[in-house]
Amino acid sequence: MRKSIFVLTFIISASLAAQATWKADNAHSKVGFAISHLLISEVEGHFGEFDISATADETFSDPNFTVEIKTASIDTDNERRDGHLKSDDFFAAETHPAITFKTTSLKKTGEKSFKLTGDLRMHGVTKPVTLDGKLNGIITDQRTEKLKAGLKLTGTVNRKDFEIGSKSFPVGDEVEMTINLEMAQQ
């Protein structure tokens, strides 16, 4: 009995020790989105300030993400539109300065693909969302000699689920998210 408890404790400790923190390299990462305008065109944008970290082993299997995005960093290449998006009509950036996400589960769908589910909090509303994930690869950075992982996360959220914008705005309800990440093991 003692031997099996020791073995179990060793296995749990070894698996926990193999976990490391990974941080997004913001210079090589992008949190982007696209939404329809007037039902005839698409407007793209991104958030310039974000902090994304994950806990994962050296193969980046079963990552656990924690995300914080500054809503005031929204950029659609149009200052007037960006100001409107920061206003109470949409993100209410002063009242709700951050969008957050925390992983609740991950399901492998292929060798390098997965479904990432987590709690997304935006505009004071928290809802579960599922993103499609793809691990593009892992390398050892020659300069830092640390592991780096490349990932792409995609998904769609309904802005109305988060009480963003009203029915009178001429934009679509569905927001397509594309998040390209280069993450460095710490």
C-alpha cells in the first residue's frame, strides 16, 4: 500500500513539475476580429494590448490559458470608429477596461488540433465560449535557447450575448475572432 502511494505521488509530482508557464510574445502575436458592416462588407480590427499566458508541458499539450485584453487598445484603423467602440454604446472601456478568458476544458481533435473551452468575460458578462485551436509547431529559439510555440485560435462569438451594441447599429451580431500566438516558455 505504501509503495503504491509513493508511486502515485511520484507520478503526480513529475507531471506537475513538467508543467511550465508560457507567455505570449506580443510583438509576434495578434488578437484580431472581424464583423460585418451594413451586411455587405467586413471590418477588421485588433486589440494592441493583451497579456496571454498558458500552463503547459514542453509539448504544449493540454494548455490552460489565462487571457486579459485591454478594451481601450481596440484598433480598426479608424480613430472615429475606435472612439465609438470604446464608448458606452459598445465596450464601455472606462467601466469595463478588460476582456478576460480562462480555460475550463480542452479536447484534442487531432494530432495538433483541439477545442478550447473557457469563460469569456466581456462588458461585465461572462459566458462559455469554445475556440478551435491549432498548434503550428514548437521550436527551440536559438537566441534564447527557450522553447517557443506557435498557435492559432479561431472562433465566433455573438456580441449581443455580451450586451455589446444595440439592435440599431448596422453591424452584424457574429464576431469572428482570430488569435495568432507565439508563446515563449518561461
